[in-house]
Amino acid sequence: MKKAKQFLAIIGILLLVGLYVLTFVLAIIDDPNTMKLLSASIVATIVIPAGIWIIGIFVKLSSPSKGPDDNSQDDSQ
């Protein structure tokens, strides 16, 4: 589960950085769609981390929980 969280976090970071770079480049070249992309970047700054957090909660809830008597190590020798 830890690797899944790390993978989702890396994907989220790449998406956000890509949006920010694209917005910056379009602002420099004075594209008419820059304001729309800036709005999308601002919304994505909130939506992407929240989406990753929600997915993490669903993954945590769907995985079998370990009780106090449930040991993942085999103690028999």
C-alpha cells in the first residue's frame, strides 16, 4: 500500500508541475488561452491532492485490516 501511495503522489506532482510549466510558457508567449489554463491550474492545485487523498482513503478501507492477534510473521519454527 505504501508503494501505491508513493506512485499516486509522484503522478500528482508530475501533473501539477506540468500544468504550472505549461501555464508559465503560455504566459510568456502571450497565448490567448493563458487565463483559462491558469484557472485550470488553480483548480487542479486543490482537486488533484484531494483526489489522491480520497483514493488513499478508499484503498485503506478496502484493504484487509490487521487485528491485534493478526501477525504477518510466522512464529512457528
